[in-house]
Amino acid sequence: MLRHLPLACLAALAACAPPPLYHKAGAEPAQIEALRTRCEVDALREVPPDIRTIHVPPRYAPHFYGGYGHFHRGFIMIEPGRTESYDANADLRARVVDLCMAEAGFRPVRLPACAPDVPTPEPGSAQPPLGPTSCARRLPGGGWQVVTPG
């Protein structure tokens, strides 16, 4: 159980980090969202889902039982078998979306989250040019906005 603790901590920290954002100086959030939606629809048309299902077998561990000097070795199930489904084309479809956005002049950027003391820009304001202090601010609606303080 303890060996999964660092992985859980990393997952919790990653949940707070901004996702990759598309940036183009002067672009408005509504324009970016509309273009991204069109790119995602086009990518879905070009690269349809390929849902695959795999079976993950159960896991067993050795187990000793008995008493009074008579011990027996057996196995105990520690994780039951299950099936998992995934989309084999998801990565390719994401690359097609990135290509579509790049053709429109946007580039993917990964920025740190803004510190609490960084002022919040006006909602719907155009994206500023990127600088060394650029960061991403979480919006009340759940999205992210590029901010360049100073």
C-alpha cells in the first residue's frame, strides 16, 4: 500500500497543474474555443474511435494457513480479474487536433499555475504575448486563461 503513496501524491499535484493550453497573442477565448471545437470535430471525423477491450487477469499472492505444526501453502486473490476498454486512436486524434490548431497559428504551451497575488485579467480579454513570468489562471467556469503579469 505504501509503495503507491508517491504515485498518489503526484496525481494530486497534477490535478492542480494547468493542462496544455493553445496560445496565440491577441486571440480571444471565444475564438480559441470555437476553433478548438471545429478541430476536434474534424479530427473525430478523420480519426474515428477504435475502442478495444482487454482482460486483466486476477492477481494472487502466496498464503500459508493451518496450525498445530501442520501448515499448508495456498494462494489468496488480492485483485479480481477485470476488463478495461480504451480508444486506440485517442493519441493520433489529439495530434490531429494539435496540427489543426498549429495551422491556424496557435501553439501548445505548458505554463505553471499563477500565484494567488497575480491579478486576474478581465474575462474574455485577448491573450497577451508570452514572457518569462507568464502563467495560467483558473477561471470560475473551470477553464484556464494565459496571464502575463507586469
